[in-house]
Amino acid sequence: MYIRHDDRHQVTLTLNGSERSAHAESRTQLCDFLRHQLGVTGTHVGCEHGVCGACTVIVDGRATRSCLMLAVQAEGRRVETVESLGEMEGLDDLQRAFRDHHALQCGFCTAGILMSCHEFLRRIPDPSEGEVRDMLSGHLCRCTGYTGIVQAVLAVARRRQNHREEEQ
Amino acid sequence: MNSQVSLHDEPRTYIGKRQSRVEDEALLRGLGRYADDLAIPPGTLHAAVVRSPHAHARITRLVVDEALKRPGVRGVLTGEDVKLWASPFPVGVRQSMEHWCLAVDKVRHVGEPVAVVIAEDRYLAEDALEAVEVDYELLTPVVDPEAAADDEAPTLHEDVASNVVNDRHFRYGEPDTAFETAQRTLSLKVRYPRNACTPIECYVVVGQYDPAEGGYDVMANFQGPYALHSVMSRALQVPANRLRLRTPPDSGGSFGIKQGAFPYVVMMALAARKVGAPVKWVEDRLEHLQAASSATNRVTTIEAAFDDQGQVSALRFDQLDDCGAYLRAPEPATTYRMHGNLTGAYAIRHLEVRNRIVLTNKTPTGLNRGFGGPQVYFALERLMQRIAVELEIDPLDVIRRNLVPSDAFPYRCAAGALLDSGDYQRGIELGIEQGGLDELLARRDAARREGRRYGIGYTVAVEPSISNMGYITMAQTPEERRRAGLKNGAVSTATVSVDPMGGVSVHVSSTPQGQGHRTVAAQVVADVLGVSLESIRVDVELDTGKDAWSIASGNYSSRFAGAVAGAVHKAALKIHSRLVSIATQQWKVSAEDILFSEGRVYTQDGAHSISFHRLAGATHWAPGTLPESETGGLRETAFWTPAELTAPDEDERINSSLCYGFIFDYCGVAIDALTGRVEIDRYVTLHDAGRMLNPQLVDGQVRGAFAQAVGAALYEAFHYGPDGSFFSGTLADYLIPTTMEVPDPRILHMETPSPFTPLGAKGVGEGNNMSTPVCIANAVADALGDTVEPGDIELPLTPSKVRTLMGIEEPPRPEGVGEDSTETTAGGGSTLAASDDVEIPASPQRVFDSILDPDTLQAMIPGCHSLELTGENAYRADVTVGVGMIRARFDARVELTDLDPPRSLRLSGAGRSGMGDAEGAARIHLTEIEGGHTRLDYDYEVTIGGKIASVGGRMLSSASKMLIGQIFSRLSHQMSGAKVKRSLWQRIKHRLIDRGGDA
Ligand code: FES
Ligand code: FES
């Protein structure tokens, strides 16, 4: 079947727990679809070529560059964006740690970084600093020099670990 | 107008605290409102820009018909429209060159906008770019600034005679006398590359045109300075009040770069006019890297006059600044931002400066964090390191000996900066002690014992903040300045208002880009009015149609903490004093008795107390109950400009900034022997930025600047091909450091409050951009040692560059091998011949004698480990020579023959190494020229055989040209420094004769 770049498709996906649907062209990037069709502008676009990491979202549980994925490829998938973090009235522990450690300045890179960290801590609950830095090396932040971000992730991991130990 | 107010009477609950930011919650929840997130008017169209693929060309034909037929395309804006509706941008120097927002006849850099396609969505607009037909007639590009400055170079702007569009000389004190009488002099030529603190968010502009009012309304993530508002409105041919320029609530970083959005403000305003609908443009990363903005690359020759202890009496700067294809406002500000404080943290009284601005076929330059600082300090602090190496003393001693004395503040520098406060000596001691210098020195010793390359670098710097708007006029002659009207000052504005329910709103015109201005402004107001941080809302959007602003508004020159927070403080004090006067009237108490805290206003004795919102609310609800002086309502705007920022004086001295912080940095770096990678072992940075308003944010600024500086030092550069093509168009080519490359710096603070700012604070956001690149370079130079030419330490020090500088070292000749076989012929190798000349500031006789002096001769030969006398004017030398990556260690015979003092001689040599053989000779002619100087002409022939010759003829010829050139430039440099001694042979003869006489 021949697909034209501007053919329009109905794309339905689960966004932050709710089913959402809109039209996308074959070539529409997922980041543009999320931001401009579905209105979740928390996900940012910094390079559109897969280097900066600002556009990172979680697709079916894995951190994914939404500038390197087409909207049509997200059909039927579960997509989580920064808007899914925290509760209605407050920040979650990861977000709070970012604030407390001054892990953001302009905040433009932050959504992508939070999503990577979120997924990473689910996979590796007790990381070393080296592992955290390695994970973060997929993101560019121009403001912070990264120190606060690394500290925030390590602090959250420690705190969650303590909680788990207390519960046992 | 300079009211000195202090915080003495306020209980300080918030100021000076590590306060987490009010900005963060929204940003962390994805609720920030950046330019591309804002709602746009229905019917908004989208733009994509046709850009030049050529660095220098004439546009011979531009046809848009095909593009207009493409789906969704609604119009194309071209140079013809622009000529009809707009003017070129005003330029900062008196030259007839035109810079339009779109090319009208020629293109002068790759990526220069040529046309704007406007379509129903961005994808469609981009689709149609290829359908715009443009024919170009190619012209010769000029890329290198020194080549561009040559009289013979093709000119970028035909109406201007030369690419050097501004050339100014300055002299402070008596530099000539200082240089003539100095025990020593040393000069160094360095190049600072092009780079940019490129933010993660690119430019976004939404333009609208209102034909009824004849005005434009543009939203852009522009960052100021708002002096450029007048540049934009003049280009659009409208009065300033018909260009409403608005900024979004949040910005994805700028670091100076978003100043360069202004041509696009004009472009999208015109695009909207073209299609009769709002037009939105979102820049992509390729566009951004190739055409948005760049730091100014600079070629500096810096020279110092000093004594044997390293005390510097005079400096000479010859700066050639490459501003790219157009001199875009506010350039040539890069050149002059540091002018008043060119002598850095040092008390150097004699100074000579030559500044030239040259245009080349590259992206126009503009604001970039550190602005002018990295370029100046790279030259100055490399030179200070060289002085230490030359004198074989500790670089810290050279630094210490020259610092501005602690009791000298405020200190007027040679070129006019008034260093407001500081204690540099104490800063150094603190830094040494708290940063652990001793331990670092021990680490270097240990590393070197193990044979690893490890170096330590030092830098001191003053960090200027709050720019004097008058410094930019230094590019003009005093006469031109007088005619144009003197400019000076730095007006900052802030408004504080209290609503009928007692809520406090603050507005500042500082257009922050992530620094946390909302938090700090709230901290300042909360302390003055005694209310909680949460009850205050700070608005940082700037709307030139509605808000208080002035030309100095915007986010640059680290002006927030010193100036804008000061204006906020002043506005809050106005509210405070109005409330005090209401309370004194009602309670019949004196003003001193009234206190503000915890949301209440009360008297010290507890007799009276009222909630803040009741008291403030009365100005709205019951103005009739207030004193007669009260007008009702509660809103105060403060403008603040410091008296110290005066216009340049008759002697061309300029206090280019209001505040000058102090920085002392040092670092240890290790170089990987295999890859050449520079690893920062430890970085210590001490800052004195006056009073810290929020230490957490101060550290954040230091860390951010440091990370960018690590990029500038080791990874980042905009690369251009010889034809002006651009090589750094993606973030995979332009390497921004990641977590893996940025170590955590050790940050130290001291506080000597500024006497000139309302809160005693100074800027702190740019310091490491200035100090860190050269500090790392000094450490790398220390690690590589003497085998590397000082001028070859060029940024960025990428692994491949460092690896090349290191070369592949051949071990020394083993004992007993090749002892008597230095007679060698390099038969069958390649022979290279060339000639050149060099000017030496000494008489032919002195030059001649120096060449005969073995110390000078050894110093002349690059990579000479030892030189041993074997007969009259004959030597045996151990020399390492690098050709490309190969480094060969030669056992060589060097001879000086055909002596005809002081006119000519022959320098010949032959050597053998494991990598091959070489022999060569140079004929040297000395001619006396003007000023008693010497022109040294030389022609040489070199024959090379063996492995070395395999690197190829082109490389060999350029390497030998460079090597031979180095021999004579080293001679020249020796001659301008050390005193000439008699030749060793002469000295031995003298000694023999003397002894004979004794006998
Ligand atoms: S925008 Fe997707 S990685 Fe940069
Ligand atoms: S906070 Fe600005 S880019 Fe990371």
C-alpha cells in the first residue's frame, strides 16, 4: 500500500491514562501531535533530531524520543507525558526533589529529563551516581550544569529505598 | 538619580536565604507557558524561511510562482517587499552598509534569509521551500578574519572600502615608555573561536499587522536589550508606540542568544503584512545553529612589559574581532563591553589598545553569555601564565604581584572602569585554603611521577555587570560621539502594586530566561512589606505597549541582582512609605515606630496593629479616610539608574559597567595519553559577587556558566569550510557537554557588597564563561609543557587537537646508539624550499649577536631539549620535531657559517631520528629598517627522508614552513624580551684570554 506523506489518519492512543484521539498526517511527528493536536504542551522540542532529549515521553513503559516517532506509530499505545506526574494538587517526590535541588532553571529540558528519570527509577531503583549520569547523558541541559539533577535523582532513589525498607 | 537605600531597617526573612523558586512548580508539572505553547489567533499562518546555501553570492533571480501553487501556501515574502515596507537596520558605526531582515541583492553568509514562505501549517510551508527558485552568482567568500582584513581581500559590502569597518586606537598612561624601559617584554598571539551558548529552545515569533493603526504587534521570545526596540521600529518605519512587542511568560533559556531574534521580529511583522494574517515562525535547530547568532571570534596579539619578578607595568592589546557578515546591533559591543576593565584584576597603569572590527562571510555575532569576557581573559590570562613560565616562577606569584591592592577600592582602572569593591588578595588566600590547592599540587606531583600528563591552571578575573549603555559608543571617535549626543546609564524599572484585597503584584522588565527573577523579586518585596512570599505574584512578561520599560530593559549583562532587584526594592519602599504615612496619621505615632512583618503593620510597643491587607486596602476602599497627600490606589513604579555610569570622557576612559565581581579559579586536568582527552580532575571557583540575594540561585548560575564554559573550552565550536560552508548544523556536530563531561565544581564565596547598588549585590551569571575556558587552557598548557607552542593552545581543546599537540613522542636515543653517525644525508627524500621574512624590534647587530648566542639559539629552535657546543658556532642538538601526528626526536648537528656581521649568515643543520633523516640550511639576511628595527629575510631548503617523508608533500611543506617560521618568530620574541648576551664561544674565549692575562 502506498502511503502519502499528507494522508490523514485517525490516531487513537492512551494519553496519561485516558483514551484520546485526533487526526494526524502520516508524517506528523509524535511530539507535534501531542503538543498541537492533543494540547499537552509540557513536552518540548529542542532539536527534532534525537539528540537533546527535551521531547522524551514514555511509550508503553519505555522512555522514547517523541521527535523520532511518528504519531501514527503511537496508535493503540500507552503514552505518558510530564503532565501525568504528580497529583492534581501537588508535585510527586521526584518533582519535589528537582525543586529542592535547584535541578531546573529555564525548565525547557525538564519534562524530558523527568520522564527519563521516572522510567529509569522504575527499572533501577537503587542506582549509583555513575548510572544516573549515564542515563542523563541522553539529555542536554544548557542551564544547570547537571549537578542538581544528579543529586535530585539520587536523593529520590534513596528516599524510596528507605520507604521500602520501612515497609518491610 | 541614585538613592542609596539599604536593608538596615527590614527584618530580613527572605533576602540572602536559599529559597526554592516560585517558578518551579508550574515548570515541573509541564504547565510552563513558553512561546510555542501560547494560544495563537484563529487563522494564524506558519512561516518557513528560504536560506542561502552560499557564503557569498549575488542573487540574480528569485521566482516564487511555483511556490505559490503549492498546497496551503498563502504568500511569499521577498526582498522586494522588504524594500517597499522597511528600511535596513541602523548600524553602530558610520559606514554605508546595509543589513535588511531579508537579503535584497546579495547573500553574505550560509543560512542568510532570502525569502519567507507562508502557509497553512509549518509542514506545508517547509514543503514549499524547494519551490522558491533562486539563482546565485557566486562571489569569493572570506572566512578567516585576518585574511578578510587584508587590503586585497574581496569586500562583503561594496560601498565600504574594506572589510575592516571600524579601527580605533586607545592609549592610557605611557605605554611606550613602559615598554622601552621594561626589563622584559613578552607577546602572545591567540585566537578565540566562534561558539554560542545556544539554548535548548530556539526562536519563536508570532507577527501581526494592524492596517487600521498602521502598527505591528509581535510576540517573540526576544530577551532584550530593549535599545533594540528602536532598531526594530525604525526598520519597520513606524514610531516606537506602533510596534508592540510582547514576550511570553516563560523562556527556554537564552544566555544572550535570543537578542539575535530581533531581525525575525521585523521579518515576521512584514510576513503578516504580506498575507494579511498573523504569522507564526518556529525556528528549527539547523536554522538556529547556522544563522541565529554567535560569539565574536577574535585574534588577539597581547604584549606585556614586566620586570624580573613578574610585575607588569604595561599591556598592549591588538584585537581583531570578526563580527560576521553584518554588524548587527548592538555590535561591536563585544569589543567594548570589557573596555574599561581590560586590565582585569590587575593594577596595570599603562595600556595601549587597538581594536579592529572585521566582517567575514559568517553568521552575524551578538550577545552571548560572558560577552567579550572569554576573549579578553583568554589573551590576558594565557599571557600571565606565559610570564610565569618565562620567569620560571609560580603563576600564582605573578598573579598576586599584580592584583589591585585591597585598600584601593573603589579603584579606577587605566581605561576607566571603577572597580566598586573587593578584596582580591583575600580572595586568593581563601581560594587556596578552602579549595585545597596544596592537595591538588600533590596530585600533580604524584601524577607526573607516574609519567602522566597533569597540569594546573589559574585564572583571576573581574566579572563586570550592569552595562553602561555608553560603552557601545566607544566604537565612535570622541568627535562622532559629541555629534551624536552622549549616551550613558542603565535604567532599570519595576512596578509594585497592591490590589483591593491586599494582594501584592510585582512587574519587572528584565525578561528572565530561567534565572528565577520572579523568586528574587518576591523575596525583596516580601522583606520590605513584611508579607509572605506566597502572597506576592511576580509578572515578568514584558509588553512594550503597556508596561514600564526603558532601553536598558531586558536580560543581559547580569543586571538583575544589582540593578533590577534594586529597582524592585525601590518601588517596594515607595509603597512602604505611603503605608507608613497612612499609619502614622491614623495612629498619631512617628514613622520609626512602625513595623511590617508577618502580614501585619504594627507599632513597636504593641499599641496598634492592623493587617497589611486592611491598611493597604484602605487606599482602594476608603480613600476619603486617608491623609490629604494620599491620592488613592496603590501602585508605584521605580526607575533606577546609577550615577557612576557616566559617558566616555575626553580621554576616552569609560566605566563600562557598574559592578565588578571577583573570580579566582584554578583547576587540575589530566590528559589521556592515548586519546588526548582532557579530564578535569578538580575545578575550584571562588566568587565575590557582593551580597548574595539567594545563594541557591547564585550557585545555580555558577554551575550553569561553568558547564557552558567547559563546552567552550573542550568541545564547542562553529566550524566553517574554506568556502564558508557551515559544518556544525546539528547537536551531533555542535557538542554541548552532557552529564558525563561536566564535573561538579567546588564553589566558594565571599561577599564584599557593592557600594553602588541598592542591595549591595552584583551580577554573577557570566563569570565562569569568562574565567573557565582560559583556566582549563592554562592547565592543559601546564600539562603539555614546553614542547607546545603557546599560541597553539587553541579552544576548543578537543581530544584530537590535544592528541595532535602531544604528538607521538619518540623515546630518547638509547645510550651508545648512533653516537658517531650524525653525518647524515637524507638521500632520496623530498626537498622543500621557500623564503619569507620577519621584522624584529632590534638592530641588525643585536640580532646577529643573538643568533650567535647559544642560549638564544636554543630558545629559537622549537622542541630543543639540549644544545651542546662542539666547536666555534657548531653544536650538537637534541630536538623533537613534530610533523602532523608524528613526533621525531633528532640527534642533530647545527652550524652557523658564512658569517658576515651584521649582514648575513647561514644556519644549517642535519639530523637523524628513528622516524627518518633531515637536513637543511637557511640563508639569513639582515637589513636595517625604520625605527632601528631589522627585517630578517631568509630562504631555506630542507630535505627529508624516511618515515617522516611519508606524511606527504603538502603536510611536509606546511610543517617545515611553520617550523622554520617558528624559529624566526621565536627569535623575534626573544629579542623583544631578554637582553642580548655575547656568544658562548666569545665568552669562553674571553675567559681564556682573561685567564691568560692573569697568568
Ligand atoms: S527534540 Fe527530540 S531529541 Fe531533541
Ligand atoms: S533548565 Fe534550561 S535547559 Fe535545562
